[in-house]
Amino acid sequence: MPVPVKTGSSFRGWYTERTGGQRVTEDTVVDTYKDHTLYAQWGEKATIDESCIVFIPDQEYDYNGEHHEAAYYITGVENVDFSSFILKYKRQNFDSSWSDTAINAGIYDVKVVREEDENYDYFEHTYTSVMVINKINRTLDSNPTGSSYKANLQVDKLPKDAYPGDGTVLYAISTNGAVPTSGWQDSRVFMNLGAGEYYIFAMVKEGENYFETDVVRSTKPITVKGIDVGNTMEYSLLMKVKTSDIKDAGTDSIISGRIYFLDGTSTQLTHFDNDGDDFERGDLGIYSLEGPDLRVPWMIEKLEIDYQKKGTKPGWHCEYVQPYVSKMNLAFQRKFVNGEEVPVNQWFGAEENDRNHVVWIGETDSMKRVIQKVGNFESIIENMFLSSSDTDSYTFTYEGLVMDQYGGDFENLIGKFVPGPYNAYDYLNAPTLSITSGDEEYDDCIDYRVNSFSIDKAALYEAMMAKGDTEIELTVILQFPERSTTSDTATWIRTITVRIAD
């Protein structure tokens, strides 16, 4: 006779009535010839109480890359196969779904599941903080190396087997060999360095299963030649100062100014006094800033006005200031580059600022470079075809030549200024060059320095064949710092399409 199934109930048998009646089995003799209706009668299945599952307390393991099964026992349940209980694992604050294994470090909740059978109803319950897998220590086994180009240093990628697990690699440099307390970064490129001998330091931050590593240092320093940071491309740095055209705006007081640069340096506080009759109502004066710390125009970040009360008409109202640079040839012809006006619109030594000494500082980004051309970066190949016979590499070296609003020189034969390129690596805030496929295995086939990269064709061919890819793209990025370059001209990209040819 058939055995029906009803979720949550146990089958008692077939009966002649809905309730009560006589039980009918396959051995029951039926001696009356007619239709007989039998009724399935049910009883409730026994349930397993959550307290019947008891986990061993204080379960704690160290991460070893293998599954750690939570230890438990069952009490108060009869005729139950231990293997019928299934355990699922999930780490608190990390995992979003349940897993059959507990491998990675964390505090684990455990869900116990048992399917319904003929004796017991379906069971499911989650037990919290059952087990802990601890992170473990690790070492960074590597001697950091790198290379330099002018004022820039780049750390080489650490070998794959330099450390186990994951975690962000941080780098720092120092000229004295002591572990730096600041200046750590995840970028392998260090820019705008002064001339000197630099030691490289590396460490790996805490990861999923490992603690932070100790710091390792290069055995030898890297020589950085540096650049002349005071080279302004022969530009004089100036500031336009506009006295407001309102009543009593002119002054006899002492007006000085200063320019601040992105690297934290500044010009001297320079007294603006061309002829002793400056800062009259409506005047627009142009004043040169004095060194010794001068920088290229695109490093200009802030303008300062320093007011010292003096004279019979001390009050002064300033409308705006404006950064401004110029260069001149032997024939006294000038090339000008203006920044934008920076509104001031306030009184000094009068009204709301009636004090003997008033300092005003305003920010400007209007002297940023507007990169127009990037030299031989545009000559990077667009297509690369790989075959099993390739043994060479494709190497590109960026010459550093760029064109913007500052580059160029005077042509005496035609008597005017002609725009032209200059080497960006000879000045502060040089660009960085990078290349990536977005795939770690392919990126291992590429080596790059501050201004160059090399693609190992044979290695890339083998990697693509192993992954079954017939076409990939490599993205080459020339990145100028956006703090000194307009955002729409700071990033230049070339794409290399790599195809398998055989």
C-alpha cells in the first residue's frame, strides 16, 4: 500500500474512518465485495529542540588555509543519525552568505540544518559566535629595489612569493636609513625629490588572514639626481593688485605680498612700492615677487596681501589680486601668461578690519598647466600581434616633451614668441607613466619604470594561451598631477590591443 507524505506530520496508517475506525494494512483480509474508502490518519512529528545541539565551548583555531569544522554533540534525541545534521558557516561582519567551509579568519556563526524524515520535523537553527579562526603572523621576505629618473624614484614590484596572503603594500623612502614615521603610500612612485641617496622601505598592511608584516629596507640606496626646483622657465612671478574705485579706497599704508606654492614653499614677503605713489583709488599695480624660493608658474597655489597701517590715509580697499607671469628676451619683448582675478573686496585698516596689521590669503588654481601635446606618448603602438615564435620585447620610453601655455621661446628672426615643447621631467610635478591589463597574470609580463615600460611578448603569449584569451587590451596612462594641471588635460591614455596571431 502507498505511504503518503505530509510535511510536519507522521503517517499513522490507513483507516476505515477519518477518526477512529479500524486500521487497514496490506495483510488485512477484505471479504465484502464493494468499494471501500480508506482514510490516511496523521500524527504530529517530533521536533528537535535547539538545546539538543551543544557546541564545544571556546573553539579557537589559527588560520592555516584549511577547513576547521565546528565540534558539537547531540543530546536528548533518539534514533538520529549524527551525519544527518548539516553545518553551514558565516563570519560575522564579513560574509554575506553561508558556506560549507570555515577557512578564513573571523568569528563564525554556525547554522545547523536537518531535513525532515519519518520521525522528526525539519530542523534549522543559527548559533552565534561558535568558533574563532585567528589571523597569523607573516614575514615580508624581500629586498626592495627601484630606479630613478631625474627627481623621481620608482620602487620595483615585489616578487609574487615575497609574502603570503593579501593586504595593501605600503612604501616609503628615507635618506638616513631609519624607518620613516610618515610619508607611507601605496603608490610605488615618489615624485619631486631632491638630490640624494634614498633607501626604500616596504611593508604589507593587515589582510584577511594575516597581521601586518615587519618593515623591510633596501640594502643599498637609490641615487636621485634631482632637478633645479628654482628653475622658473625664465618667467618672472608677478601679482596684479587692484585698488577699488570707491571713496577713500586709496592708502598711504605699507602693502606687501607673497605667493605660496604647492610644495609648501613661498616667495619672500615683498613690499609693493614701485614709485611711492601706489594704491591710489582705482589704481592697478603690477608687482614682482622676490626669491629666493621661486617655482614654475603652475605651482602657484595661494596669494597673500599683508597690510601694515601707516600715514594720514591708512584705510585701503582692495578689489582683487591676480597671478601673472612674464618672460622677456634681449630685445625687451615679453611673453605674458595671466591667471584669473581673485576677488578680495574688503577693507584693510578700516571698517570691519580696522586693525594695524591685516593679512588676507586667497587660493587660485588658474595657473594650472593646460597640456596640449605630449610628444612621443602618441607614438605608442595601437596593435600588437603575438605568436609562439616571439622572443623579443616591446619597449617604450617617454621622452617627457609636452606643450602647454608656458612652453616655447622667442624666435629672434621673426621677432615673436613661438610655442614649443619642454621636458616635463626637468620641472616639479612631472607626470607618471603606468600600464595595466586589469589582470594580474598579464601584468606580470609587463615591467615599467618612471618613464618607460617593457612588454615581454613570449611571456604574454604563454599567459594568454593558458587563459584561452585571443585578444586583450593594455591601457597606458600618462598622468599629470591634477593639483597643477587642469583636470581635462591631466590624463592621457593610449590603448594597445594585443591579439594572438597563430
